[in-house]
Amino acid sequence: MEASPLTQQARPETFQPKIVQLYEALFKDDVDVEGDKPEGFWREFFLLNPDRTSLNRILATLGPDDVISLQLQTQQLFFRAVECLKKGNDVADLHALETLTTFFSAILRKKYTNPSSDIIAVLAGLDQVDAVFSDFVGALDGIIRNGKTMEVRQRAVEVVLSITSGAYQTSLLTYFIQRDLFPAMMKFIQESDSPTRVLQPFTLLGLLANYNKFEFQNPYQLRLNDFVNEAAIQKIIRCVGYTCRNLRGQYIDIIQDLPEGWSISNTLNMIGLGAIAPGAKANQKPAYDPEEAKQLFAKLPGEDAAVLLGTYDFSHANKLFCFNLVTLPAEKGEEQPISSFLSLTSYLLQHAFLSTRATNYAHLSLMVFRLVIEDQLLCKRICSDDSKVAVRLCRQRQPFLPAVRGDRILATSVLDTMIDGINHNLRRRLDTSLYTLCVGIMLRIISYLSRSRTRLQYHWSELFRSLLALIRFLNTYASDIKTLSHFDSLLDLVVNLLALSLSAGEAFLPTPAAYDDLFYKVVESGEILIKFCDTYNLSSRPSNSIGTLISVSTHYKTMLDSGGSKRNLTSTEVADVIKQGYETLSIQAKEGLDGWERYREADERTLLKKMARATVTDVQIIVQA
């Protein structure tokens, strides 16, 4: 038989996808770069499914100088992708958007010598950057606004996120400031079919609204101010609530902290006999030792916490957003969004000491609550029965506050969260701004309660115990505290809050016993208060009312000493003396103890710039995922 002229080639060990071959052909440094790749190359390039992992791997091997040396290839890719988006082919659009997201994520995060000019050279060149980027941003605007499918529109948002997070410290973002994407993103949000779709455009709005906002009048800030579309606002708030629940779930996955009622199964588990406990065995989460759990907590919250930056900005700019944040009811089977938001805040605060990132996100959440509570109409609602809602508060670190089951007035859950913040972040290098926020929110709530004479059923003894414990801590570590910035504001707040409670407690404490307990605690802390005054020279500062605390303590100490008894009095006998002493007690409190300064964003400029940078880092991780 005559031999066949065809020869059989050896089968390759692995098959390489065609698109990967095109990536490698494009980014070879020995190719002839004088001319563009042929039209057929680019048609095939955008019709094939992108292999984002392979593209990222190829680009990751290139250093900044390598990328600059390949700028003709990178410019070709960018130009052709923009042309593809302008033509509006569904499949090619989707592939071009996915390719660009990976391309920007890999290229923009490299450490260039001159970031703005180098990135412009890599993407378009100085001569053509205005024309190309104007076309590019215009094409993205059109796709986000009117793309044929929600998936394509979502991919366009991801592209903008990848550029915004990758080039945040460069001049490239001015193209997204000049071309206002706000209407397109809000249209996308309003037409979205799930909270997960809202997360990325809202996170993007937060980044764009913070871009150089202290240096010039940011148009996205103005848009947030004027926005009145309540349907879109409510979708955003449901997205915030949904995201907060997911972020909280990451904490719960490490330590399940829900207080359980008594049962035979629980009791057997406590004494190590869980194997014989009746009932079905649920999927048991792994039990971590304390050090392992601490390391896991230090990595939280997850990157989706970037949503908190936009939540803060909308709360600061828009009263309608604040109103809906507080009042929007729960959907069937879900938590009320404000409940999820407060719940996450309590988890952030209990673990804030573990990382600067967690501390900064806790700050953002607290600033939202400060803004809401400074609105007296919203504060009234938060302190009324209309706000009753169940809030899952963190119980992962002792000391624990009393567990309260079921719905409760929202203000009580807010106060619990502030107490936890105070109890769980005590350290020598005290975060004075975090403590100032926590105590300041307490002051604003108690100020409203006293002015409106609203008696609130609450475990007030825990609040006063925490404040006095904070004073003992400030006494003990005075040499460290005095080196911290703005520590004096914190001292004034703590002292004035206790003085306000003494002078106006009858207006908001629910029972005479609660008022007696406050006096008992102040009298018991008399020596500590005198030392506190001397250590920080508070008597020479007219901005606080330390004299009120010391005069009350001295009044009762005189009464107790005049009794003539050498034996130690019981707590009941001291309480009786306190009741008797009301007749002769005159509380000389300073005027204006229930006053407070309204929030000024300029005061938080440094923190907000830090938060924008932290959010950028988180968004980079989200886009790369």
C-alpha cells in the first residue's frame, strides 16, 4: 500500500486556548510594532471568550518599565476596545469590557515613576488621550445607561471601578469628573433586579464623590445633595443593609455569638457531652482557638465594606437618604436595613483595635449615626416606640451587656453599641477620635431625652459604669493620654455627660432607683474624680463641669462621715443616705451641658482621605476577584 503523503503530528500535552495565543502574540516584545495588528486579529480577539486569569498572569509578569516599553501594544488594545464599544456589538461589547477590567486592574496598580504621565503614555499617549478618553467615557456612559442586558451594563460599571480604583491618585479621573456618570448609574440602580447589582455602582459613586472633594467642588457631591428619587434611594439602602448582613456573617462564621436559651442540648454541649444531645446535628462550624480567631478577625471586615464610604457621603449630603435609612421597613423575611447597619457597627467596634482598617470603617459608621442623631426629627423617632426593632449586637468579647431579646427602641441599641465601643477599645494609645465619637453620640441622645423629658427604659447603670471606668482608665494612663491629639475634647465630653445626667436625670431616667444608682456610683468614685481633676487640671478649664461631680461626691461624703459610725456601711445604707441627701443637695451645673457642636466635615478631612484610600484598596481587590 502506498504511504500517505500526510504526516501525523504529535499530540500536544496541553491545548492552549486560542485567545491565550492572541494575548501572547500581542504582548511579545520582539514583534514588529511599526504597524497595527490586522483587522482580523482584533475581530477574533473580541469575539473569543476572554481568559481573564491568563491575561492577568501575562500582565503580572511585566514590571512598570516593561509596560512602558510595550506602550504601542497596550495603546492598540485600548484603542481597539474603545472602537468595539462604540460599535455596540453585544457579544464583542461584553468581551471587550471584561478584557478592559482585567487589563486596567493589572496595568494601573504597578508602581510607575511618574504615575499620571506614565499611565497616559501606556493607554493613549499624550497627543490622543483627550480624544480617546472622551470617546471611552462616553461609550461607558451609554452602556451603563442603556446597555441591552443588565450583565453588559454591570460589566461597564466594573470597568469604571477598575480605572477609578487603579488611577485614583492620578489626573486620569478628571475625565469621569468632566463627564457626569451620576444619571447613568442612578438609572442602572433603579432598574437593577437585586441588591448585589446595586453594590458596585454605589461603591463607585462613593469613590467619585470623594475624589479631591476638599480641593474643588466635586460635581458628584452636588448630585448627592440634590437627589430626590426615593425609589432609587430605597434600593441603595436595601443594598447597604444586605451588604452589612453579609459582612456581619463573616464575623459570625468565626465565633457564633448568639445568646441561646436553656435546653438539654445546650447543657450537654457545655459539659462536653454534645455527642449524646438529642435532635438533628446541624453543620458545626469549626472552633478556633483564641489566637487563631484573633488573626481571622484582624482580616475583617471584608472588602465589600467599601460600601460604607458611599453610605457616609449620602448621609452627609442628603436628608431624604437619612430619613429612609432610619425608617425603611424590612422586606419579608429580612432585617430592617438600619438594624443590619447598626449590627455591623457593633461588630466593627468590638474588633476595631485589631487593625487601622477596621478602626477607620468603624469611624465611618459612627459618623453616619452622628449625622442621623443630630437631625432632631430623626432623633425623636429613634428615641420613640415607632423605631422599635430587633438588632443583633456583637457578643464576641467580654464584658457582655445584658442580652435583650425581641424588638426594642432603636436608641437603646445605639447606646449599647457605644458602650461596647468604649469597653472594648481601651489601650494606652487610645483612639481619642473614636472615643469622642462614641461619647458624643451618647451625649446627643441623652441631651434630646432630657430636653423632651422622654423616659427611656434602659440598663442605665451599664452606661454610667462604663463612663466611670473610662475615667479610671484615663487616670491610670494619664502620661500616655496627654501625648494624644484632642484628648482634652474627650475629657470634657465624659465629664459633661455625667454632669448632665446628674442635673437632668429626673427627666430621662425611668425610675427613682435608676437616679439613685447614678448618685451611688458618683459618690463611690469620689476619690477617683478628685484625682482625675488634679491629673488633668480640669478645674482651670471652663469647658467642663468637673466641679458638679466633685461637689455631689463631697456633699454625700460629708453626710456619710457625719453619721459618726466607725463601721463600713452596706450598699443599702449608703443608698438610704443618698435619698436623704436630695433635700440638702444643690447641683450647680454649668449652663449648656446639653449643647453640642454640629458635625463639620472639614474637621474629619484627614480621616476621610484615609478612608478613601482604604476603600480604593478594597475596590481593587473586588475588581481583581
